Amino acid sequence: MDSACLKGRPSLFIYKDRTQVMKRNLLVGTSLFLAVLIIGGIYTYQHKGHFKIKTSESPDEVVTKFYSYIGEGGSSSLSEAYKLISTAHFTLTEDKFKGIVLDYPKNMAVKIVGNKVLEDRAVVTIEYKIASAFGGDFTATTDINLDLDKKSKSWKIDFTGETYSTDGQKT
């Protein structure tokens, strides 16, 4: 509109136009804010607990490494295995740990047959062979519980069995 059409009431017309623009901008801004809030809330709800800490090794790799150190059996290997155990629930001295694992069979080999990661803990199922009292070997299956050490960002073996059962329930 040209200024000739607005003679006599230009300020009223401009005021009315600005009010409409402000209302429209407020409505659009509020709508966008609510949309972002709702989408963010849905995303957070769906992914709650799924933001994982990046670790250098998987639970499977930690268990494999742990048992390879124990299978080697030397003092330095057992010290390395000791570094892989969790102290979150119970602290076992290194000497006591070494006393326990010295009874494990030499060259003990484990096979990973399953795993389950539940946020900050994991259960790795292993198979291993042990000598049978009736001769030959017997294949045993057991679950190894691991805790995520958030400070070192690594998986640690719950050697004392203080954490969780295979279904993830606290024991």
C-alpha cells in the first residue's frame, strides 16, 4: 500500500499489522519449541540407558584374555589377570587371587558360547574342558559376570561372583 492510502490512520494500520506479525511469530516460535521439546523427550525416553561408554575391549575379549593369562600360569601373567578383575563389590588381594588360580589347569582354554550386555554389566558364557574322574574330558559351561569400570572405561571380571546371575537379576 502506498502512503496516500494510509493518510489519516497510518499509525493504527501499522500497529495492527505489527500485532499480527508478533502474534504469528510467537505462535510459530512456541510451536517449534514444543515440537523440539516433544521430539527430544521421545528420543531420550527411547534411548534411556542405551548411551554406552566406549571401551577398548569387549566383554568377550576381556574374558578370553583373562583365561589366557591364567593358562600361561607365570607370575607376571597372573598379575596381568589380576588387573582384569573388578573391585566394585569386593577387593581380593593379589596373593589370594594367585593362590586360587594356581589350582586351575595349565593351558586352560575357554570357548565363548554367548554373551549378554546390560548397560554397565555383562554376562559371558564360556565352555571349557576339565578332566573327568571317569577318564577323558568333561565339557563344563559357566557364566562369567563383568562390571563396567566407568573410571577406566574397561570391563572387569567379577571374580568373586558378587554381582548378577545370567538373567541380569542381582543375586
